[in-house]
Amino acid sequence: MKKLFYSFLFILLGVNLTFAQLSDRVNSPSTFKIVTRPVAGNWGIVIAPSYQDFSDIINRIDGDDSTEVKNILPVIALRIYKSDNLVLRIGLRSKSSNLKISGNLFLPDSILNQNLTELKYQRRTAELYITPGVEYHFSKSNILDVYLGAIIPLGYVKENQTDYLRSATADYQSYERTRFSLAYGFEGFIGVQAFVADLPLSIGIELGTTALGKLGKKWKVKYSAKSGTTLTDQTYYKLNLDNDDQIDPLSAGTIAQTSTFDKLTAKSFGVDGMARLTLSYYFNK
């Protein structure tokens, strides 16, 4: 993580050096529809990776493919210039996966003193995040552009996991775990971007604060089993916490992490700083 942090600072330094190189340019009195500064009616595509995005990429490279509601701001967003100063911004991120395993065991294994002959497993995950926002750009300079912005992130993660084990005596165990986690919040930021020569491009940085709430941080578990003539059906809940949810090891929260509940409410809300780089490409719609 230290290497990732220093790499991020190095990129920010490169952006500042670019600003310095562009500072000798003289503002053009002309208005360009495609090149340099965008105007009313132009659109833009923004690639804006944050420190958290870089961290997530490193974690996935290291083998951590867990699905959590954490950084929900999209790397790519769309800008719509309603006027030379007022810009609407919207981003969308979605992802889904489906893993399915099913088969009859050729060499039955012994688990819980049962000779298993059939196994089924399935995991389905779907994510959808939308982030509408607005920006106000102060200057009409063709060199540097300073602006204030606000974003309202909204999204969810839906996941379903199914485990099924069957023995040679027709006994079985079945677990179905489902969760539906909602995320909502508010982000305020200030941004600076520099327009690259006479190209329809700009590079910059955004700094701000993000407030993020998360609802439904729990698993709903349906358990059913057959052992001889005994049938069992149960429904209960378990906690589903993120890495950011720190629990005091001496508190009741530690017991809650490993406990089952017949009724459970779990949610969180936090405020944190934000920093991301931006690369924008502008065009006429």
C-alpha cells in the first residue's frame, strides 16, 4: 500500500508540472467549439480514477475479489455543458457475475460423517451505481479551469449464494444466503484542470469530502436439512461487514460478528476525504 501511495503522489506531481508548462500560454480571444475550452452545448467524457480505485485494482491483482459496497464513484462519467459555466455530470457503473458448480462425486468424501454423492454451488452478484452531479466553473480561461462540484452517489449490491450437499442415504443440507445492500451519500469537491494545447483534452485533479451511508449490511440465510426422518427449516440473519467497519475486540460487536439473529438491522455512515485525477475528452453531441 505504501508503494501505491507514493505512486499516486508521483502522478499528482506530474499533473502540477504540466500546469506549470502550460502557464506560459496566452488566452485566445476566440471561442472554440471543439478545441481548448468547452462551451455551452459541448459534451465531455471524464476518466477520473481515485486513490481507492487504484487500491481496489491492486487488491484484485493480489487475489482479493470480494464484492463490497465501498468506493461507488465511477471511474468514467459524462459531462454536459448546459452553459459555459454550468455543467451537469452523471456516471454509471455496473457489474455482474455468475459462478455455478454442480456434479456427482466420483469418489465420495466424508464430511460430517456423511458419504456425499452430490454437490451444488452457485453465486450470483449484481452491482449498479449511478452518480448524478453538477459543477460550476468560475473562469472562462483557455488555460486553467477552476470549479466547484457536488455529487449524490446512489447504488446497490445484490448477491445470492446457494450450497447444496446430498448423501447416499438421500439426506441433504441446503444453505441459501442473500443480501441487498444500499449505498447513498453526498460528495462536495473543488477541481482544477488544464487544457492541453489546442486539443479537446484536459487533465486535472479533484479534492473533496465524501459522506457515504450503507444500509442492509446483513445476510439472510435460509437453511434446510433432512437427516433420516427429521426435516429442518430455519431462517436467520448474519452480519455482513466491510473492511472499514472496525469493531472493538472487547465490545459486544465481536460477538455479533459470529452470531445468528432472528431479526437484525445493520447500517453505517462515514465521512472521508477524496482525491482523484481527471482526464477529459470533449466533443459536440
